Amino acid sequence: MKLNLLIVHGGAPTAVLNASLYGAIKVGLSSSLVEKVYGARFGTEGLLKGDLIDLTELNESKLEQLLSTPGTAIGTSRTHLEPEDYLAMARQCYHFHVGYVLFSGGNGTMEACARLADAAEIVKLEFNDSYRLLVAGIPKTIDNDLALTDHAPGYGSAARYIAQTVREIAADVQSLPIHVCIVEVMGRNAGWLTAAAALARSSGNPAPHLIYLPERPFIETEFLADVKACHEKYGGVVVTVSEGLHLENGDPIVPPIFKTDRSVYFGDVSAYLAELVIKKLGIKARSEKPGIAGRSSIALQSTVDRDEAILAGYKAAEAVLSGANKVMVGFNRLMTSPYEIDPILLPIDKIKLTERLMPKEYINERGNDVTQAFCDWCRPLLGGELPEFISLV
């Protein structure tokens, strides 16, 4: 008996989320086990309402367009879910004859994935049926904080954007070396994306001169000393910081504007630090905050990231169609040079709500930079070298 395949997106989009959607759809359309491929309109919110998009009729041209479309073509959400919502979603799956569900997302989405699988077992008893819902996760996060996997789709493209943008800012600052420019990067507790700014450095420009990550407490006196020393040496200084910087007691350096159980709307860290430099050091300073631009850029989409996103969608769909349940596709790195990975299936129960932070060996001793080991690890994910700039000064 043929059943339907459902794809659900959760959390913030990435530059390659639609590539994972593409991979999953392709497998579903080619499988003799699948009648229709559905997408939940705006994630779990759509699933709860029974608002599903029929993706079966998409022509090849539309499917290919997914690969170069930012955001998510089927929508996503951050809907707060209560225990009874998972039962309601499982019943909706039963109603629509969905036998296979794929969740694309990060830590919170993987928890939803696991809880839907558990709820499906209860619903199966309710209907006294042989029906079984199989659920799998497709990793997706620019923060790269999913446990067990070497990295997650979405990170490579965002990392390329940050590295390229900081390289461009560095060229500007090098041309008029009179101020400190502080670039704030997304990343609540994990500094993977902020650290990617190190890949901006070239033989002609050592910027960013300083990198501060949330894995280390922020010490104001050390920060000011570091900035002053760099300004005396270079004139113009580029500093990259995480939005989640915190003090030694765990408090954020800028009080959050708004906070819920899992979501934090941070204050403007880069503006705060720029003001600190001006007031304490008497040096001109300004702030930059790429924000959403850093996760939505198709122009700087990493080809490696896109291909791996497709692969993750493929493998997740193949997993549920072969009988796997409560697993997430992950990547095991076999080699860094030449770069080679192996897709693997990981138990979601060991991934959900577990943050993977930057390891100690990727952060320098003073906590104001990353190590060569991190750069070697990160470089292949950018999908090729960044363009070199020329300076004659």
C-alpha cells in the first residue's frame, strides 16, 4: 500500500534549506512506496491545521529552481508546541495517509521530530491499525551546533558569507585606517559562525584582527587592551564578535531586549562595543551587523553546502522509506584535504536539545582568536577560495 511523504521545516531558514527539500522530493517522487509528497505550509503550524502543499505536481523546472532560492519555499515556523500538539499532528498524518515524515531543522526541531515519532505510536493504538509513522531529521542550522555530526547544511554558506563580507570590510578599513570596525555575527551560545571570519584573512590583510566567541567569557579590560594594541599597530582594526557574548558570571554583555524559554532577542552587541571603544579609548569606532543577510545570500551560497544539503534530503528520505525511525542524517568527515565526508544515520534521542560548542583546540589561549586547526576544518565547507584583493599601500 502506498503512503504519502511529508516534509516539515522548523526554525530559521538557510541558503540551502530548499536544496534539502529538493533532495527529499526527488526521492519521494521516484519511490514506488510513495503516493504523494507533501510540504507542511509554514511548518508545524500548517501540520496542526492540516494545511499541506501537494509537491507531487512540481515540474522539473520548478524543482531545479529550489536550488537557487533562499529561505524556504514551503515556509517554516517557531510554533510553541504542547504535549497534546504532537498527538494532534500524528492524527493529521493518519488523516492524510502520511507514512513518512521528514523534519528539517536544528536542536529544537529534532526534539519535535522525536516527540512526533513517540506520539505516532500512541495514535497507532488509538486507531488499532497496522499503520506506522516513520520519522527522520534533516540537519539544518547556520549555527552548526547540532551534536554528533561534523557539521550541518546551512553553515557552509553562512560561513562563506561572513568570511567574504569581513574580507570586504577589511579592505575598506585598510584603505582608510583610522577607526575600529566591529562586526556582529549570529550565534547565541556557539561561535562556529563568528569564527568563520578568520577565513577572511589573506596574505595582504590580516583582518579580522580580533575574534571573540561566546565559548569564552568576555573580559572588558582585555578587549580594550587588545583593540588598543591593534590600533597602534595597524591604524584600522576589524573585530568580529558573537551576538551571544557574555560576562564571567554568565550574563550577556548587553541585556536581552526580550527572552523566552528558548529564544533570546539580544541587544546590539556591536554598537555597545563600538561605543565602549569610543568612550574608553577615544578611538573612532563603528558597528556592522549583517544579520539575516548572512543566512539568506544565494550569491555567496557554498557549492559544497548546497550539494551536502541535497544529499541530506536524499538520505533522510531513503532512511524512512527503508524503515528507519527517529534518526537524523549526519556527516562523518573522512578527510579534510582532499575533503571527503560520509553520510551517516544518527539517533535523534542523542541529538535533540544538545548544543555542540566550539572545542578548546579551536580557540586560542587568550580567547581573542581561533587556531589554525579551526581554519583547516572550516575551509573546505566554504566551497572554494574567496577572491583575492589587491592593495598598493
